[in-house]
Amino acid sequence: MILNREDLKLYLVEDKRVNVKCYGGNRLLKHWIGNTDGYRVYRYLKVLRYYEYWLNTSSQCCNPITKILHAIMTNYYKLKLSRKAGKYNINICRPNSVGYGFRATHINGGVIINCESMENYCVVNSGVVVGVKTGVERAPIIGNHVELATGCKVIGDVVIGDNAIVAPNSVVVKDVEQGTIVSGVPAKFLKTTRKV
């Protein structure tokens, strides 16, 4: 959760480190062109992090002028975030739900994240949907270093442990243990990962 400028800087640095990769050549030119999926994800996350910052710090101000400033900036970044979501086909529905180091690869198939919390350094691929089930109030909780492969779905009140991997086109409707690989419809235990 971003509560001050130091937290904001940490989130931005880690998001940029995992998403923006430059391999030789003119780095500035590559950033200006910005044709890579990683750079598009970083631009989306940058707006998301500023929105979270202004949203979380608005309750700390007591001066009426700063309250107005916070309201303006919060609404500005909320509008900008919705525009980026439509442009880049990635949508993180709840603010303050995704930790730093979030990485989305191949976003052309769309990514929808509506979870209660997704910890740090998680990786999602295109076509991933994380959301709630009809009639269930709680959303999924996802641990650190979780990888959600192409086209997988995580639905309902589910807890995915740290270092877990969900295989492509799997549907997760039950809890996933820490350090395991699950696959299938519905997702079942396949094997354990090396890093636990």
C-alpha cells in the first residue's frame, strides 16, 4: 500500500525494473517509441501507482486547499487510469490490491485483475482473468512470486500460495498450496516447484 513518497518511489522503481527491458541500442529511442508490451504495462502501472498515492494520502490532509488538490488529483488519475485500461487492454479493478514488481507479458489478449490482494513480483500472461464468483463476496488472494499462465482463470474465494504456478488455460476454483504447479479444468495438483 502506498502511503508516502518513499513507497511510491519503491513501487515505481520495482515496476519499471521488471517490465522495462532495454537490450543495447539507443535506450531513449526505445522508451519514446514504447512498442514493447512491458513498457505499456509500466505506463499503466505508473498511472495506477499515482492514483493509489493520491487516493491513500487524501485522508491525511487537514487543510481545505490540500483536500481540494487531493480530490482533483485523485479524479484526474482515475480518469487517466480508465483511459489507459482501454488503450492497453489491461484492467486492475481494485486500487491497492496489486503489490510492487507486477509484470504482465503479452497483454494483447487482455488482462483483468479483480482480487482482494496480489502480493509482490507476480507475473500474468495474456487472457488471464482473476475475479469473483456470483454470490460470493470475497475475491481471490494471491501470494508472492505467483505465475498465472496464458488464459488461466482464478474465480471465487481462493487463496493461491507463494511461488505457485497456474498452467495455461486452467480454471482455479479451490485453494492452491504454496510452491505447487496446478493445471486443468478445474485445476488440480501437478507437481511441486523447485523454489519453495
